[in-house]
Amino acid sequence: MIHARNARPHPTLETDHGDDWRDEARCLRADPELFVPPGSSWQGHEYQEAAAKAYCALCPSVAPCLAWALEVGDEWAVLGDTNPNERRAIKRKEARASA
């Protein structure tokens, strides 16, 4: 959804309906700085992280955004209603389940 720290363009990840999920992303109309921590981590910036997640929670593109975030491994931004630590935990759980 949001372009991470280096403002990289998002690769295409289509939904089951073949639509580009980014066109419906709420974050396209938001300040990108909401979704990245002011420093090198979210520690000490819990209010901003909660605000970013609240914004994501209402987004119709949250599921494909999370799938994209898990695929690319972004280390900074709140994407798909998760922070980087939460996405790492999801990936660990998925790896254990497939082992």
C-alpha cells in the first residue's frame, strides 16, 4: 500500500477478481509518513503505529497489501494492518506450519 522508506513503487499483486488492489488502497489518500516510524523503529511511537493500523483496518485492500508485504519483506512500514515484527511472526508461524 504505502511506499516504504525508499518510496519504491509497488509491484502488481492482483486480487481474485483481477483488479489492481492498489487502486482501492486508502493509503493513497493519506500522508505516507503516517505509515513509517519517525526513527529507526516503532519503539516509542506506539500512538502513531496505532493510528496507521486504524487507517489500515478500514481499507478494502488490507488482505492483498498484507500478502504483498509478506512477499517483499518490508522492514519499516505498517502495511496490511501489521508492523514489521508482526509480519516476521506471521512468516515464522507459516514456516512452522509448512514444515
